[in-house]
Amino acid sequence: MEQMLIRFAVGGFVVSLFALLSDTLKPKSFAGLFGAAPSVGLATLSLTVVANGRAYTQMEARSMILGAVAFFFYASVVSWLLMRKNLPALITTSACLALWVAVAIGLLFLVLG
């Protein structure tokens, strides 16, 4: 329960910081990107350092980075398909989830060797 309270407090604080950052960006649709994911990631990493040590946290941080890179590829392909091919959003996003997983696993194998 204590970790959850810390996670909420740190997450709330970092969400506020990212909300201030997103207010300065154009278009305003970027605000959602900077609102939740970075704050949750940072709160999780800070709690992981305390609970499990630096080595485990480094592995978790690396996994988060690889997942973010894979998500960038997913989002780029989905955006391209939706804008250029006018495909239905639900079908496009659902079908491209396999791309996200494939890129993430491929990056994992590249990094781990």
C-alpha cells in the first residue's frame, strides 16, 4: 500500500510537470503523450530502485526504452496507413499490434545478443 501511495504522489507530480511542458507545445494533441506515460515510467523506476536495486532498474529502464522505440514504429505505420490509405482505425491499430511486438522482440534480441 505504501508503494502505491508513493507511486501516486510521484506520478501526480511528474504528470503536472509534463502538463506544463505540453502547454508550450503545438499542436495541443501532444499534451496527452506527455501527460501519463513518462510520469508512470519515472514513478515505476524510482520505486524499482528502492525495492530491487540499480541493476534490476537498469534492466527495466532498458525494456521501457525498447518498448518506446517499438511503439514509435507502430505509431508511425498506423499514422501512415490511416492518413494515406484511409483504412478503418480499429482494424488498422489492431492489425499493427503485431508489428509493435515484432519490433520490440527484435530490438531485445539485438540488444541482448
